[in-house]
Amino acid sequence: MAITLAPAALARVQRYLAETPDAIGLRFGVTRTGCSGWQHFADLAKDQRDGDQVFEQDGVRVYVDAVSLPMVDGTEIDLVKQRLGEQFVFRNPNASAECGCGESFTTEADRAA
């Protein structure tokens, strides 16, 4: 599987990268937080780290650390316009439940533990 960027997200990340010459791509993964346990994060990558899996789409590299990969593999990153702003959204097939506010998620592996 892979991490993919929907057209709107791809265009936005390409603009971010053009505006930030020292960035080498997008870093995507999860952190432990929230009511459900995991939260997605996306930021500009400044370096490649040991254990990173790298996915490339239309010249944009997405760096995912080894701990995050099983929880985000197959995710599509999109960009949606809401009111006056934009927000990245993550369509993650590994998320089995989300907290009420939608900020964090859990996986089947978490539920079994």
C-alpha cells in the first residue's frame, strides 16, 4: 500500500514546498494523544530519518516513520475548504473509531490490546 495525496492536497503541498526551499517533502505519521489514542500529523520534512518509508507522488515525497506506518498505510490525505480556511483531512483505512471531537483515532490492534 502507500500514502496518497488527493489532487487538492497535492497542489497545496507542492506550494508549501516551493515556498520552503530547505524542505525535502512531507512528513506524515501519528503521535500518541487525545481521547482515542492516536492523532495524525503532517509537517514539512527537513530530513530523511533512519527507518523512514518514502512514498513519492508527482514529485512530492512523503516520509513516514516505521512506528507510524502500520497505522497510516493506505491513507489518503486530502485538503478541504471549510468556511474561510482549509484543512487537511486523513482518510485512514486503519482507523476503527474516532473520538467525539474527531481529533484522535484508534485502530483494531489498539482495541484488541
